[in-house]
Amino acid sequence: MKGFKKVAIGSDHAGFTYKARLLEHLRKAGYEVTDVGCDSEERCHYPLFAHRLCRLVQNGTCRYGILVCGTGIGMSMAANKHRGIRAAVCSDEYSTKMTREHNDANVLCLGARVVDYDTAERLTDIFLSTGYISGDHDTRVKMLGEIENCSFKDGE
Ligand code: RB5
């Protein structure tokens, strides 16, 4: 699958150390990884890095994105404000697998103050290696897009 191995990664100061390690891990695993920052543990603002990463996923430069902040929540809130982005905060393997299979999530958000590094690495691997199961879920994923572009019709 063309572009499948192209991944973007970003963090704020709270996620910086995890990002550096995940970047190394993914490159070793053969992914072409674009690092959108931040570049140190100096305090910074997560929406900026979520935005930079989402632009790369939106324009097709990268197939998936991995965002790390303290909880993963701020990153997911910022990411989900971007058209076409389906970002999920995950801290367990089941949810990580399901958000790819059922929600066709394209951005994984991790909390460096929530999960230990090994878990973050495992969740990243699961996210990037799990495919979306089309069929039943297509209608729901399409509805997410309709809500986003204000064309959703409540048939009730
Ligand atoms: C930074 O202190 C923290 O608020 C941020 O990393 C993130 O957890 C926000 O959701």
C-alpha cells in the first residue's frame, strides 16, 4: 500500500522523551517518519504540534500520525478539529486495535503521564499494523465526516 509506511509524529514537552524514543523505534522498523516537533522539554503548546501533524495527514504526505502529550487528551482535542482527522486517545491494546478496525482512526494520541513507555511503543505498533474493517463500519465513519462538514441529516 503506497504511503502506508509514512508516519508523522509530534509531541509537546510532556511527550518529548516518548516521541524521541518512538521516532527511533519506528525508523528502525522501516517507517519513514516526519517529526513535527517539539524539539526539547521546554514548555510549549500542544495545539501547534497537533496542527502541524494533521496537515501532513490531511494532505496525504503521511498516512498516519502519532501524537504524545501528558494525557493524550489535549492532542486529541486539537487533532479532531481538523477535517478528515479521526484521532483516538488510547491507553490499552483493545481500544487501539478497535479504533483502527472500527473507526478507521488515522491519528493515535498517547499520554506519557498515563502509560509507560513500553506500553506506548506496543500501542503504536498495534495501531500501525491494524487495518480498518470496511463494511458495517463504513456508514458510521461516513457519518462522522458528515457531522464534520455539517451535511449530516438526522433521519429521526
Ligand atoms: C502539559 O502540562 C499538559 O497539559 C499537556 O501535555 C496535555 O496533557 C494536555 O492535554
